[in-house]
Amino acid sequence: MIKALRFDHTGSLDALSLQSIAPPRAQPGEVVVEVCAAGVNPSDVKNVLGRFPYTTLPRTPGRDFAGVVVDGPAEMIGEEVWGTGKEFGFVRDGSHAQRIAVPQDGIAPKPGLLTFAQAASCGVPYTTAWDALERSGLSPGEGLVVIGAAGAVGRAALALGRWCGAQVIGAVRRPQQIELLAAEGFEAILLGEGADLSAAVHRYYPAGADLIFDTTGAWIGPAVAALAEFGRIATIAAPPGGATELPLLDLYRRGGSLIGINSLLYDSRACAAMLDRFSIAFATGLLPPPPPPEERPLGQALAVYKELAGGGGGDRKIVFVPD
């Protein structure tokens, strides 16, 4: 038997419990991974709260993982791997367990320079940030602004943007976050009122930013005035209620574009291809290792979910590790 976090209905975190269940067995085309670390993302919490109507139940949540293959083709046993994907925690059991069954082509070799905890912290943040930069057509030399840069996706976007050869700055709400990013080698501006965003961005990029990646959904409207000609805004979130005012006249006069980013459009196979690219960049030093995440034992999973649901996560990235 293995330990796994489970829920059989949605709408409340009271649905979650840590249970003993039969371990998964590799079916044809699959492997089973012993989970050495599993990332915790906001979507995991929202899933249990019922925000995703396509989730099938009962289910083990969790999208991101890093671990060791323990069942499957003989040549793969013992491989250190990492993975993520839209199916985990939604239509097949996820990573908040001691073991997870995954498609054989839905994993990638774990970068040797990263710990299991660091690798598990990367899945959703790095694939989401990469999707935003790639689909927005970020080119070397362009100016990138990442709003909400102290969060996991924001920090990934800064690192990946620099890897792409862009100029990068973050935008954050608190002075402490500016210090946090400075320690990692990134400059940041302090967000105030909406009108201040354009002035602050133009101090860095006189012609405006080529790409503004809003990880909060709260700055889509004000971001338009901070764009360069043919600039783009990418967003992964929406304000409460899902609607915002957009200065459309200003956007089209600049030739601007608005791009919605949803990591739940990519299955584990598509994500594995992205993770392979990151592995090479980590191995060659082109991507710096992510900051060590906060490690919490799987036995504390219920408390962690409640912390995150209550807004207590802050800028911390949490991963579950074996008890």
C-alpha cells in the first residue's frame, strides 16, 4: 500500500484526506514513478474546490513531480525523471502520492544539477512561462516586463526571458519583493496605481515594452499604455469576475496583441518536450537553478492546501516530499 491524497467530491477542502491505497502498476505504454518530490500549485487547490468541471472522481491531485522509475520497461528502471501535464490530478491520478503512473513518453530525464525538490518546483511554472514567451514571439533584444515577478511563474519567466536573450524587468507590489529579485540578479519596479505602470516601464524601455506578461490578471488594461508599437500582452489570470476594462482604441493603434495562456491545454507528452529543452539549458548553465523550494512532508498536505487556499502561500514555492 502507498499513501496518497484523495478527494471524491469537490467544493470544499474537507473533501481531502490522506489514504492508504493500492500502488499503481504500469500498463502498456506507462511507467510508475516513485515520487521524491511533488510541486504544489494554485490549480491543485482550485481543483479540489471545484473550479474545473471536467475533473473525474475520485482522484489524487497534483500536477508536478520528480522521482525515480520503479516499474515499466526494464531499460527505464532507476531513471531519475520529472514531469507535469494537464491530465494529472484531473482525469488521471496525480503526484500528491508516494507513486504515480505516467505515460512513458510523458516524462523527461531530470536535470542532474537540480535536486528532486527543485525539479518538482519547475513543472507548471516553467511550462506556463515558456508558453507565454514562445506564443508571444519574444525575440532576442526585446524588452520584457513580468508583472507578479516574485511568484513562481513570474520568476520562471524572468529566467527564461533572459535565456531567450531579451531584456527583462519584473514588476511587484512590495519593496521586499524587489530585494528578493535583486538577490537573484533581476531588476524590478514597484507597482502603484494603474497609470504609474506606463511611466515606470518607459523609464526602462523609452519606446515601451515589447512584451508584458501579467501573471496576476489585474494589470491588463493599464499595460496597454506601456506597450511599444506591435507590443504584446500575455496573461494567465483574470480579475475576480473574469472581466476587465480594456482600452481597445489604444491597443489597436499600437498594433498590440492580447494572448491568453492556459497551461491546462498541454498534456504530459507536450510538457515533456518542454522539460527536455529546459534540461539542456540547466545542464549548460544557460538557465540558473531555481531557488530551493520549501519542502513539506506529504503527511502535512491537508494543512498546506488550507494555507494556500487562505492566501498564506505568499511568494513561497512548496513541494511535498516523503514523510
